[in-house]
Amino acid sequence: MEKPTLPKGTRDFGPAVMAKRQFIFETIRSVFQKFGFQPLETPAMENLSTLTGKYGEEGDQLLFKILNSGDFLKDADAQLLSTKSSKQITSSISEKGLRYDLTVPFARFVVMNRNEITFPFKRYQIQPVWRADRPQKGRYREFYQCDADVVGTDSLLCEAEIILMITEVFKGLGIADYTIKINHRGILSGIAESIGAKQNETSLFVAIDKLDKIGEEKIKEELRPKGFSEESLTALFDILHVKGTTTNKIAFLQSRFDASESGQKGLRDLQEVFNLLKNYNASDNHVEFDVSLARGLSYYTGCIFEVKINNVAIGSVSGGGRYDNLTQAFGDKENLSGVGFSFGVDRIYDAMDELNLFPKGATATSKVLVCHFDDDSLYYGLGVLSALRAAGIASEIYPDHAKLKKQLDFANKKAIPFAIVIGPEEAQSGQLALKHMDRGEQEKLPIERIIEKIKQP
Amino acid sequence: MEKPTLPKGTRDFGPAVMAKRQFIFETIRSVFQKFGFQPLETPAMENLSTLTGKYGEEGDQLLFKILNSGDFLKDADAQLLSTKSSKQITSSISEKGLRYDLTVPFARFVVMNRNEITFPFKRYQIQPVWRADRPQKGRYREFYQCDADVVGTDSLLCEAEIILMITEVFKGLGIADYTIKINHRGILSGIAESIGAKQNETSLFVAIDKLDKIGEEKIKEELRPKGFSEESLTALFDILHVKGTTTNKIAFLQSRFDASESGQKGLRDLQEVFNLLKNYNASDNHVEFDVSLARGLSYYTGCIFEVKINNVAIGSVSGGGRYDNLTQAFGDKENLSGVGFSFGVDRIYDAMDELNLFPKGATATSKVLVCHFDDDSLYYGLGVLSALRAAGIASEIYPDHAKLKKQLDFANKKAIPFAIVIGPEEAQSGQLALKHMDRGEQEKLPIERIIEKIKQP
């Protein structure tokens, strides 16, 4: 029999990794809840009619499709089958696909439950998504997303709270060096207008989004063949090179956006977000107004965000922005403005691992192993175990009769920090041997004192 | 455009339901961890070679299969396609399936990581599984399982700890009236031997497992045509009708199992489990030795468990038992004895709902809504909000300008228990109006006192 394997691009998470992942999830979840976001979970499977056409043609190809149950070929067209037309046959043999992101299922939920939902609606969602992408380092076919969105309000308070939440999550995770980049769709439009490239926005945005990576010259090379004059390119980099504080940048852009209403609107929004932060008594230390941030702008209409952890190989670990109408894709006529963002847990995990930021306590192992010599000390040990657990201390007993060395080896391998060793003498006197596994030291104490010791932070 | 729908047998979990589900999950998770079980997560998708043949023919048919990516028909046999042989074509167009339970993925994990795992290995796993079953009340196509298993030891301590864990989970959930039924594969064999039906075990076990539901006469009707004599049936019900304490039952069966080694072994094991419980200082109040419990015995080899919440429509909410060799199905030669059990969260949820057992606190909503009259009081409110959150109180501010009535309606609809109302006067004096939404009462207090009030349990 062949040794079993995992599907390409998927992973098992064993105990050590799980403990760290749970630490990240719980940190994010508790911040979301503290900010009044409510949990939602949707099924792993959605009807393909819900998913198809929502992610562009490339996205459609990356959907995992589920074969209909039973005699799935029954309704398939014989002619198409004989020509092996995979693409055309799909809809007749597969009705369901795996969730590709959390936004479309959220929009579907809102459309289906519109009458029961109290707007503005703040929901968070922490679930895996699946993409039939080519697996490579840091890119998986199954990965978790953690999304928070507010829909049903235009208020810029939501944007300010996104910054606050990111700040609080990173504080909770112990990540100190990071940057929350912010920009605004209106400001990007303002730039396009002010350099006379209004008709050519998309090419412009795609190009400048890469400024960090490819630099000025390459961007010029990319834009020249698309009809950008040298004059407009000079004007463009005059703007993109804006330096100084946010206030400076806003003042400078105001002078350039005389003729651009959307540019002015973008600047006002941004200024108000910073103003709100001040009223929250919150610092904007980590926030950077980045004129070149564009983030595949297809559906963003207001502020856009991107978060980078500094000094790690991994790029962006979180991003989001304001969109005009969440439920449009389902033919919903009532506009439902919203703003949301998403944490990429796998990337945060990799970054924290690289920076060695996981707290030592983040293990998923018992605090104590109870060790024993014979039947009597084992039976005695069960009472000790019950006392430890009643005190809320995660603990276990070595289940088999084995030499003490083997039992202590077990504790070491599982990184259990304490062992209580019980022999006939200890069971008699109630003075138990508490072994500190890291230091190898041992002391004799009654169980009440041991519990106190272990519970000390 | 059509209104979107959910795939048959799947569900969305909105905020109110999620809060209750999270309460159940967290209770189970914390008990598992307190008993030294470590978390494991495996991918939603497994190779079909891992899944197929592990759940019997019916199980194979209930697997959700995932269409290969890209041109999936490329390698399919043209002849089979033309005859529309769904079953035979499957393996050439689908390599992966969705997880059907948590046991097979666990076994696969153990086989793949045998050299890194420290045995005995205690893992828990809380994840959804998928089955293409006919949906009906209480039966879904996507549902969560919560499994805990120990592999690599024969020790009956594990069985005792399963009983302890079930007891502690139910205590945490507030479920007081339940029964943990226990039996032993050896005892069932002992019964078969003692009534002369050793060759006919399977029919016997299948029949007596239904004693509760269909009663004595129907079981006799079922067994007669299968070659059971009236004499053996009389002997059978003589045993099945055994009454009294566990000690009585064991003594009675001992007298019948003179000739059955496995029967004697079963009784010894059971007696030792009860003896261990006593040494844990644990009660066996909820434990019932049920001679007729059989639980589709296919792979159990020792103790078997089943848990019922009493006085609800729903039947079993948890079950498990000891098995001989977890990794056998993957051709593993080294025997790996284990024992495990599983909680059915959906059923526990339904039972708790029926019994009205969810604690009032189990909501996923903010504790406080900050309400405001104008720009100034809104800005002032942001500082109040920051103070609340700094104190760990989940809170939010109404994001738009709106009449107070609308803001308070919003709090009511979301079941937010407190509102802080800030007008120009309150912003001036710092004496804020705290409204108790349930009672409709209002008092004026500074923010520090409000925080104290709200944090009181």
C-alpha cells in the first residue's frame, strides 16, 4: 500500500503550529468583538451560480468545483462529452464550488437576509478559503482569511476604526514595526485628472501601484507606450515624490487638485480620518499616507488600506478599503456602501515566526505530567491530577507503567514544563516531588503548594 | 437576476447562533486542553485514495468529490465518456474529496508523521465534515465534529478520562440530565458465546443495539429467521434484562461468562474503569452500564460509549470507543491501539436550545452603544469609546448622524444592553447618561463610574 500524501498546496497543522495559530486567531477575534463586530460563518460550498463571474475570468478558473452526487453524467450533453469539452461540460456535472473568498459569501448572506439585518451591519468572518492556484512558497490552496466589514453607512468613523483595530491586533500580537498605508480612490483620480490622464486611469493606477517594487524609470517605460507624454510623466512624479508629514502632503495635493472634484473629496476624507483618530486619543504613528498605493482598484471607491510588517520578506499582511455597493453583483438595487479589511493569517504567522515574536506561553501542551512508580502511586496520582485540573491547570498522567526515565522523556519531548513524581514514599507523606523540567531542579511540596507555584505567572 | 440560494443541507450561522456555537466550541476545547489533548487541523480536501474504501460502499457514495482543475476531461476514457459511466469515469476526472470524518484524516496524519510524534499521542480536532447525505431535520451536509483520541496505549485510564471529560463538558454547558452509556465489545462477545451464537455475532449485535427503540418482541422477530433458537433468545433476554447497580450487573454477568474469555476480559476492563473513576474522586452518577449498547461495532474492540441528553427529542450527542489499530487502513503494520470519542455540536446545540440552556451572556454583541446629538458630542464620544475599549468592554458608536430614537432602536435590535447618551450638556459636564436598555432606566455618571458599573458581573 502506498504511503498516503496530502493534496498539493494543503497542510496539516500539528499541535505546536496550532497553538501559535490559535494565538493569532484569538487576538484578532477578540479585537473584532471589542469593536462591536459580530461573527458570521457561511458554508464551505456555495452554488456555482453564486461564485461564478464574481472574481473575473482568472478567478473562475481558480474555483474548486464539486462533482454532483450520484450519476453526475446523466444530464451531460453526449456531443460535448465526445469532444471532451471540459469547460462547456462543467455546468452540467457540477453545481457547487468551494468558497474563494469571504466577501462574496457575505454579500450573498446580506441579500438573503436583508430584512432581518439591522444596518449598519458589522460582521467578522474567520474561515478558510480555497483557490486552485499554483502552490509556491507562502501561497497555498487552502488558507484562512479574517475579514471585518461594515455595510450600510458612509461614515468615515469606520475607516478610523479599521486603523484602530489593526493597531490593536498588532499590539496584541507583539508586532511593533509595521506600516498602515492609506490612500483614497478619489486622490488617485485627482492625480490622473491633474496630469491630464483621466481617460487612461486604469493603466496609470496599475503602474504606480508598483512604484515600490520597480521604481520610477520602469514605470515611465510602462506608461510611455500607453500615450503618456513626457510632460504628464514629469507632473506625475512631481506628485508621487511628495514628502513630509501627512498635513504637508495634503496641502501640496490640494494645490494640484484645483480642477479635480474627486481629488478634493479624497483629501477631505483622508483629513477627516486623521482628525477622527485624534478625537479617539489615538496615535497615527504607524499610518502613512502613500499616494502611490492603488491595490487593484477594481471595486474600491473611497479609502484604501494596506499593511506591511517591516523588515520581513513577506509583503502585505492585511488590506482593504471602501466599496460602493456590496450586493450589486447579485442584482441588488439598493446601494449598500461598505468598508472592510482582511488579515492574512498565514502571512502574519510566517512574519511572526521570522521575527521570533511568538510568546513562549503559546504552546498547546499540558503544564504538568504526573509520574508514578507502581499501581498504588498511580492511583494516588489520579487524585493529584483531579486537584490540578480542578484548579484549572492543564495536566495529564503517564497512562502506562514505565520507568521514570521514560515518563520524564515524554514530558521533555512534549515540552511539558513540570513533572510531579510520586513514589510509595510521596504517596505516604503527601510531600510530592515537583520537578522543573527546564532547570532539572526538584523540590518536595504538598499538592496545595504545588498548585500555587504553578499558577504563579 | 435570480435571488441567490444556499446549497441543500448547508447553513449560514448569523451572529446570534454563532455566539451560542462559540460557547459550545470553547467549552469543549478548554476541557480537551485541560486534559492534555493537543489541537490538530487537517485540510478540508484529502486525496480520494486516502478516503475511498474507509467508510464502506455507502460512505464512498456520500463523499463529495472535487473536479480536477483545468482541462479535467483530458485524461478521461472516451469510450467510458460515451457510455456515460459516471462511476467508472470518476477516478479520471477527480482526485480529491472533502473530509468525511475526522478519524481517517487523523490516521493519515499519524502515518505521515509517525517518526515525529511522541506516543501516547492525545489529539483533539474541531472541524467541519461533509457528507452528500439526504438532508433532513437535524441532518446536514456540512456539520462540525469535535473529536478527541489517544493512540499508542492500552491503558484504561484513557477510558476513565473520557468519562471525566464528558462530565466536565456537560457541566460547563449547564446540561444536568444526561446519561453516559458504557459497554464493552468483549461483553457483547461474551453474551454471544453464552447463548451459543458465536458464529452469528454481527446479526446479534445489530439487533440488540435497537432494544431501546424497537423492544424485545421485534428483536426476537428479527433474530428467529437468522437461526436463533427460542432457547437462545430466552437466554439472551435473561441477560439483557439484568437490573441493579453496576456491581450487581457485573456479578450477574460473571456467572454467565464462565466459558467466555472475552466476556471475562470485558467485565474486568469495565470494573477497572469504575475503580479508576473512584480513585479520581469522581462520581459515576451519570454512567450507566448498558449491556445492549453496541454502536455499529465494526471497528471497536474494547469499551464503547454513547451519551444521551435526557428529555429531548435528539438521541445520542456523543459516542466513541476503543479500537485496535488506527492506522491499519493505511497498511501500517505496527499496531496502534487507541480510544476516542466525538461530540456532535449541532445536536448539542439543538438540545440546549430545546432545553433553553444557553446562558444569557452568550451573545456576540457589544455591551455599549455610544449615542450622540451633533458633531461635537460625536467627537467627544470617541474618547468615551476609547476609554470603554481600553477597559476591555466591547462597544461601538452609532456611525451616522441620526435621531436619538433611531440610535436607541439600533441598540434594541442588536440587544446591546447599555447606551451612553451624549449631548452638548453631557460633553460639557462629563456627567454622561447611562441608559439600561432592558429596564429603560437612566442615570448620570462620569465615564469611570460607568465602566465600573458595566464591568460588574
